[in-house]
Amino acid sequence: MFEKAFSYLGIFFLTSLSLLPLGLLYFLADIFYVLIYYVFGYRKKVVRENLLNSFPGKNIEEIIVIEKRFFKYLASLIFEIIKMKSISAKELNKRVQFKNVDLVEAYLKNNESVLFCAAHYGNYEWVCMAIGMAFSGQHYPIYKPLSDEIFDNWFLRMRSRFGNQMISMRQTIRAIQATKHYPSMFTFGSDQAPSKEDSQYWTTLLNQEASIQLGIEKIARKTNRPVFYLKISYLKRGYYEVDCVPICLNPESTAEFEITELHTRFLEDLIKEEPAYWLWSHRRWKYKPEKLARKTEREHKANGKCSSLNHL
């Protein structure tokens, strides 16, 4: 009961905060940056480790410059996400501009569907929100539900304000099948680490071994829907440009893991170009292939012992 009350109180506070103009929210973001970086050191160790491992050629002074720019941007991003609750369609369209819309629309107007590949780079939440207004097809962003059901419902309503229909990761295949008779757009977040159980494909990402989600490739090759990468560029505070870059227009002709490698290299180049706007506070490399292999081996041995005991 207390947890529900706390959740509702938090939602009331965030909703009220969203009504403030963006200029004032950015002022609060500057204060928040000082608190999370200098006072509390929020995930500073994780960010520092990720940056050091990703850019071994940079010295510590260069790493700290990127680190500070990231935390300053993260503070702004948090308040921009809060603003989603009350931002108008006119304001959002002014702040998120799309390039190469005609390349995508050519498919949609031909009654064909497309897949968008995105990353936690720049304001991915604003971009997903704006897609619902920028294109003629129905937009289905794939998301991972929050553990708090009350906050999850609040975020769902907020993300769906301008026509988006949010799809839980577990419902992706069903949604794909349900939309095969009309033009649609599905947006996948490609940079999150899969669960231990779903870590099936490993490659390098920023000089480190990383497991990559295979969802967008599997669906692309099965349905032959073209894949576009949503390349987000930070123009200035609160303003973004999104280039719809075609990375695979005929998925059926690709080899296994080819699409996965294409969008992974695209992300890697994007981050190297301007690293401050990626979500470095995420524990992207927490799973290591050798650790998972050892765990799997132990589990197999344990299951073998159990099986032997069951025959006694």
C-alpha cells in the first residue's frame, strides 16, 4: 500500500514538473548535474570504466572531459523526458526534425512496412514520440516494461500521446503478424545488452566483447522489411536532427548476423563521432562470454548430477 502511494506521489510530482517551461527545466537540470556528478557521483564509476575501456587511446584528462559532458547531457535528458508529459505536438515537431523521410514514405505509400533501428543516443524518447507524427504509417516502438506497474502505465500513456502504439518486447512477434496487411513502422532499441539466456551472438563493440540482440535481424530476414537506422544528431540544447539512413533494403539476401553487424558498426561509428550523447551509465558489458560459458558448464554438470540421482 505504501509503495503504491509513493508511486502515485512521484507521478503527481513529475506531472506537475512537466508543466514548467523548458527554459526553467534546463535551469533545474544544471543544478541536477552538479548534484549527480559532484555531490552524489551517480554511477560515475560505471561511466568512467565504460569510457576507459571504450577509448583506450585517450588519456584520463580526455576521458574526464567526455564524462562531464555526458553527465551534463544526462541531466538535461532526464528533464526533457519529464517534459514529454505536457509538450505540445507543435513544440515537439519544432525540436525534432527528420531527414530522408521520403525514403521511408516510398515504402509506406506502397503499402509496405519498415523497421527502424535505434540506440540510446541523444533524446531517443523524443524521437520515438515524434515518429508517430512525422510518417504516414502506424508506429510501434518496442519497449521493455518497467517493474513498477503504476509508473509503467504512466510512461505508456506519455509515450503514446501522438499516435504511437507501444509494444512489449514479448509481444513483438504477435504484433508483427497482426500488422502484415497494412504499412507500419517498428522501432527497435538495438544497443541494450540481451539477458544471459538470450546472449547468442557476440562481437566487438568499442573494443570490448559484447552480446548483441538479434530481434531486428530475425524479423527483417523473415519478413524482408527494409531496415533504416535512426541517426540522431544533437544540434543544440533541446534540438535534434534524425537522419533515416537505409542500412539494409533487402534483408532476405543477407547472411546470418550480417544485419546485426551492420547496425552495430553504425552505432560504433556514431558514438566515436560524438561520444557524450550515448547512455554510458548503462552496464552494457556486464556479461562476458567466458563467464557465461563457465556458468553454463556448471549448470550442465549440476543437471547431469540431478539426472543421475533421479535414476537411483
